[in-house]
Amino acid sequence: MSGTARGAALALLAPGVLLAGAPAFAADEAPPPQSGASADSTASSGVQDIIVTARRRSESVQSIPVSVQAISAATVQTRDLTSLEKIAAATPQFTVARASNGAGAQLTMRGIGSNATSIGIEQSVAIVVDSVYYGQGRVINEGFFDLARVEILKGPQALFYGKNATAGVISLTTADPGKDREILARVGYEANARQLYGEAVYSTPLGDNWGLRLAVRGSKMFGGWYRNAAGSQNYPTLDVAKGFASTNHVAAPSAADQPQERELIGRATLKYDGGTGLTATLKASGSWNDTIGNGWNYSAVRCPTGATALNPAYKCDGGFKIYQNNFPVDIAQATPFARENGDLYNTYKSWQVTGTVNYDMQNVTLNSVTNYNWNNNKFGCDCDFLGGGVWATENASYHAFSQELRALTKFEGPFNVMVGGLYQKTKRTFFQTVLFANLENSAAPTGMRYVAYAKDSATDGETLSAYGQAIWKIVPTIEATAGVRYTHETKKSFFTQPYVNPALTGIFRPQSAAANGVLTGDQKFNDWSPDVTLSWKPTTDVMVYGAYKTAYKSGGFSNSAINSSLVTNNPSADLAFNPEKGRGFEAGIKTTLFDRQLRANLTLYSYKYTDLQIDFFNAQVFAYVTYNAGAARSKGAELELEYAPRSVPGLTLRGTLNYNRARYIDFIAPCWSGQSIAAGCSLKVNGIERQDLSGTPTSSAPEWTATAGVSYETEIGKDLKIGGNIDTRTTSSYLGSSFGDPYTRQDGYAVLDAGLRIGAQNDRWQLAVIGKNLTNKFYFIGAGTAPLTGAGTGTNNATLGDIIGYGSMPRTVRLQVTVKY
């Protein structure tokens, strides 16, 4: 490489090595292939090696002491795994529950996760894109396409991924430019939602050392996945400024088909590879996602009377059906962030820049990853989700800057080390208005006339983290590693309700309240997370390992809570919550047998989690409180099999069987709405009803899950090949609630996916049909009591509330055409 070229690369990335994103590779290891090795590969050489970066270096999945599942770019396309929800629907023990507000999603792994109702709680399953952590649940609105691979890491991953990876990590790596020019165009149509989509990729070398890759995806739904069956609703308001004079308004039904999603995603990647160890990558991307409807998957699944309490004409029988109403038009036009026509909506926007520099020297590999990311989410929702006259609007933004530096030695001797450090600066801003109780105030400040109360909150965070790992090859077949990560965090927050309708100031504390009108938090956290592993390879095809791991999840401040005098007299303590921690053991054996025709892996694990972060929605008084559950344990076993017989080239059989028991060990918890004394709401803590959840399952924690699949591809004629796959996922029953509500139990179910494709042997073109959930099975991932339902909690005469579930995706069938040059 010339001095000029080297200087240009370093000048491009010099300011703090400001632009970064790929892991460091050891000199004697090749970087992972662009599309990765696929479990669905049709090669005739048996099961394919899978390259992962779970330990921040490129290694075979069969050679590392980590429970990890890898999905290649080819499999992502073959099975249409282009979103976190789709990945979860195909993955055992990983669930994604889409939510309308709060964090926007609940991500759960092995029964460990935080529910979605608080925007201040980050997820227990970390999402990492190109080595950068994305902590917000709203990341599910990102469309992930043109991927190189997906890695699903199960269990605590603090050493290499830092805070907020207590339950696991979903790591996505986007595609880089290759050495050859590539042009790809893909168009498709999904029949159920009447969705038209298209993708385009252009990748080309720029001279000898540079490469450019441009990728764009867009889609538009002309229909939706859920049917809105609501009718028009009258909504009379009482003006407190005029002696409660009444004015009637009409709330029309929201769109009949939802979500009518539109999206546009783009990514540009510039890569430098001088061929002498220095590589540099700059990635810039942006995403826009807009839906008509907000809580479009909120289905009424179980009600005491068989009909919803707020609207008895509405049946409560689940399915891909909702009951929601738009804002009355005149009210929408007077409310901040509502659409003028009253439509319910959700709009998500984001952009990010990531830069990576890798410098592979003789004995040391240096790596730098720098990122800035921003996202904004606005919505208008029918927030009782049953047309009962509760609406809300929200505007929330999140900014994050991070810089990570890492060094890995590669000495020929038995001892090597990895050391690294991370700096992160974040800011979250949050504003929300809530309309309910039929209230109006013609004397209110602009924008607040029909608002019951408004919320304004922000959190500034800063993280400093350092980590290191010693790698000792005791003998050629035995390796021991020991590492630790230190994390220091500060968070400064405030929360206030700048406006409360005068009729409600006895319930919701306004900003002007003499006491507790403005809540603040000044939090500092410190943590040490050690990790010790011992692995033995008696042969090249067998590895046995054991590990002790710990994890740390940031404490914080519940920005989207409510300052209600009905809940407590210490609201600042209710909004602040402590860090969540995990520790425990896992052991496993990884094998590649019968001349690499069979891959068989078995993992056993047991982890204890303390101060599990859980947000509670009090449906009766419409208030939120964040709790730290005392302790929970997740333990189980996972078996993974893959068989690719050499005697039948192109055939792959695969399956998993997973047992997981996730239970609270110690949690004196609030009672769910309408829970009677006989049902367990029999304790009093400071005069407030409580229940003992010790021994109760956590949320979204089925004891048994299994997957099974078969794929086959073969040549037909001279220039064609044909292939297909069938995959199933089965799960036992589980609770949708984090608070033990038995009425949120989802029965066991199975889903079926299948695909068929035909195309040119050289992949110049392909025609594919991709079906998911072909039996059209409705199920919910999370669930809770509907707002303003249930009564008499903690008495002998309690009345159950209505249960709303976060529903699944229905049957989808996609027809798509791909052309590649």
C-alpha cells in the first residue's frame, strides 16, 4: 500500500477514529464470508462451518464456548427474516412483543426480559448492529436487510457486549462491499396485507483498495394484518372553565385495515482495505417507518363477560381483530402531535453513522468502533385500545454517541490478552399528552384544551467502561479464559406534568405542586462483571466447555411513568430503579460427527437474576410504577441438531429442543387488577395490597420450545435449480403478564413456515414464494389488563378486568423476484 493511500485512509478516520463497525480478525483467520455459512446450505460437503464474532473475534461457532445460533444472509432471504419480530418467530426461547407505547417492545430470552410499558427501561436482550449497541425497544421498527449474518447469543454477555445484555444479544452485521461488482434488484408482493416492496443493492470496487456499497429498501401496504371492527363513538366533553358545560364530539373508527405500513431504508458503506492489515469502514444509514394505527396488534383476548367492559357491543374473542377509534377531528386539531384528521399513527425515524478501523499487525490487532445514532418516535393512539375514550400523543427522541477501542494480542506462546474500553453519551427526551375522563378546559394553555394531563421528562446518561480478558492455552487442547468488565454510569433525569386539568389535580400532581411537582434523579452506578471459561477439545470435532458468567443492566429513571397521588407519597422513588444483575453457570458440548454430516450441540445453564426490572401498570387508576423484582432464576437445557447427508446433496435436516424453567425466587409484587384475596392478593405493605410471586413463572417463559425444519435444493435441467424449505416452531403454554395473572396464559401452539424457489444456477435470477404462519395461528406474546377495567383489587369481591394481548403476525405469503448481476 502506498504512503498516500495509507494517509488518505487514516485521515478519513482520524478524529477519534470516528467511523467504525467490523470486528478484529486474527492474522491466521480469514474474515467471515460475505453471506456467512448457512445452516440451510445445499453444498454436498456435509454441514457447513459457521463463522461468528461472539467473542469480538472471528471464530467457528463450533470452536467457541458460547451458546450461539448463527443465521446467514442466504437464510435471512430464504426465510424472510428481515425484522426482529420475524427472527424471534423462528427462534426458540426468544420473543418480541410489539407494544404501542413505553419502550415499544418487550424482548425476552429464556424467560428473562423487561415489559414494555416504560420507555426508561432498556431491554435485557441487547440489540447490536455492526458492533454498536442499540438500547431502545423501538429498534424493532428498523428494517434489517442486506445483512451478512445474524448471531443470537443466549445468556449473560457482559464481558464483550457490556451493560444491558443480561439475557442475551442479537447481533446483526450488515453487508460490506466485495471485490467484484454486484447489482441486485428485488421486488415482491405480500398478499395478506397487500404489501408491495422493493430492494436495490449496488456494490462496486473503487480502484484497488476502496469499495462502495449502496442499499435501499422501500415498501407500502395497501391493507393490513389486523381488522378494526370498531364503530363510531360519541365523546361528550365537560368544560371545567364553564361550569362543566357539555359538548359532544364524534370519534370515527380508525382505519379498517392496519397497520398500512410504509417504510424507506437506505445504507451507504465505504470500505478501505490496503491489503497490509489496515481496513477502514464507514457506514451511514437512515430509516423511516410510518403506520396508520398505533396499537394495531392489541387484541382483546379474554373478558369476564365475553365482551369488553368499555364497549359491551365489542366481542372479546381474540384473533387478528381490534376495536379502536380515531381522535375526534376537532379535538385532534387542538392537541399537540395529533394528526389533523384524527388518524391514529406511529412514525419512527432514525439515522446513524458507524465507523470501524482494524489494524492487524504481526502480534496485535487493534480495533476502533465509533458511532452516533438518533431516533425519534411520534404517535397518536387510542390508548385504552377498546374505543373507550382514552387517547394519547407522544414525541420521544434518543441520541447516543459511543467510542470503543480494543486490542487483541496474537503471540505464538500460550498466553494472549484482549483489552478494551468504551465511552458512551446518551440523551432521551420525552413528551406525552393523555386525553380521558371526558374533560375539557377552554381556559387551558394552547394545545392543552382537551388534555387530562401532560408529561415532560428527560434523562442524560454517561458510561465509562473498561474490560479485559486473559487467554491461556494450557495445552493445545485446553483453553482457559478469565475476564472482567468494569462499568461506571451516571444518569441525570427529571419528570414533571406541566399541565393537569383542574378537575384532576387531586389525583395527578401538576408541575406547580408545592411538593413533588418536579421529580429529579441523580444516579450513579458502578459494576464489576467477571467471566471465566474453561474449554477442552479432545478431538478437532468435539469441544466441551464450562463457564461462569455475570451480567449487569443499567439502573435508571422511568421517564414515561405517572406522578399520581393515588399510588404513593414518594413518587421520585417510584420512578427510579436499581440495576438488574445476573450470574450463574453454563456447560456444553459441541460436536461435528460422521465425517461432518451431523452437528449436535447440547447446552445446560442456570442463572440467577436479582433486581429484575419490571414496570407495573395499575389499570384501575391509570398509573405506572417501576419495580425491581427481588430475584428470579432461569435454568434449562438446549439441544441443537443439523444433518446434511453427503449421499443426498442439497438436503439439510435441522431441529432444536429446549427446556427452560424461569421462576421468581423472591418478589413481593403489586396485585393485578381485579385480583381477589382468594387469588393471592392477601398481603399488605405500607397499607397497599401485595402478592407473593415466589415460584411463579416470569413473563413469556414457556417450559418447552422446539423447532424442526428441512430444506432441499437441486439442479433441474441444464441451467436451473429449485429449492424449498419447511420449518415449524412449537411452544408450550406461558403467562403473558410479568405479575402472575393466570388470565394472561397463552396456550401452547405451533406455527408453520414454508418456501419454494426456482432460479438460475448462477443466481442471475430467482422466483420465490415465502409463507409464514401458514396455519394463520393467532397467539399473543405479552398481555395485561386493559386500562380502566377491573375493580376491588385485594378484596373478597374483586371484579376481573379485560385482558389485552400483544398479538402475533397472521399468515403472510410473499411472491418475490430477484435479479442479480
